[in-house]
Amino acid sequence: RIPRQNAFSFVQQVGDKWVIRAYDPTRNQVSELTESYPDSEHYNAWTNSGTLLESRGNELWSFSLKTKQWQLVQLPKNLQENCPRAGRVISDLGYNIKWQE
């Protein structure tokens, strides 16, 4: 579910691209949000503030709906070094990751 919206997001392969889209069931409308990184696991989660997170190997990236830009999230060094799939570990352990919006 996308915070503060009556919509949820999903990833769809379109040709050789992976597109992150939103579906609003009240309007029965699909809209494109951004492209997902091609080599990503396409594992995404939303923060309460409306930032989309995506794991890319041992990196975590954030996408702002306001700026329409992806930004690398600085992970704690020990987590980045010891976790080959940081995005899943962060989600599972409930790490409080901070980034600038």
C-alpha cells in the first residue's frame, strides 16, 4: 500500500524494463511511478512518509515521489559488509534507516 493514497504498488516487466506502477482500485486506474533497476530483486517497501525502498544486492535505494529521483541509502557499515541481501534483512529486523527527502 502506498502511504496516504488509496493505491498499492507493483512491479511489472515491460519488454526488457521493470516498471513500478500504482493501482488505484477506486478509480480502477494504473499509473507509472518509476523504473526499477534491471538487476534489482524487485523487492520494494514503502515508508510511512511515502518513500519507496528497493534492495539492489547489498545496497538499499530510496525513491521520492516528490523529486522522482532514486537515492542510495547509507547503511550502517556492519550491516552493509555482513548482509548480501540488505533490503530483506532491514525489512525483517526493523532497522530504522534514515535518509534525506
